[in-house]
Amino acid sequence: MDIVLLVKGECANVELKLSEGKEKINMCKAIEDMKNDARNEGRADAQLTSIRNVMTNLGVSLQRAMEILGIPAESRKNTYQ
């Protein structure tokens, strides 16, 4: 089903698959969640690019590059190991 949504003054053509009678959908929350997911993906991509640039330009290891960029140790373990 194609639905055209008006989101904060902008038109968004969104394809949604909805099952009738199952559960209610909070469209505002769904859109905010999608925006947050995209934003977080962009941040992760930018961080990876920064790490690669530091490693290449300064000739340092992955661990050292993350230290230089101030990436917390707990984030390093979960994300880049």
C-alpha cells in the first residue's frame, strides 16, 4: 500500500505493508525511530572514516587511532573488535 505522508511540512512517499486489525502503529514514533536509526548509521560511518584516516595519515594502529579520536574503551570492544 502506498501512502503519502505529510511530515513536518514535507511530503514523503512511503510504502507501508499494513495488516488490518492487528496492531496500532504510532506513525510519529515510527518515523522518529527511522530518523534516529539513519542518524546513528551516519555517525558510525563517519567514525569509521575518521579511524581509517587517522590510521592512514598518522600510521598508527587501530587501537591508537581510537585513543586519538577519544572513542571510549567500552565502545571500542563492542564496535570495532
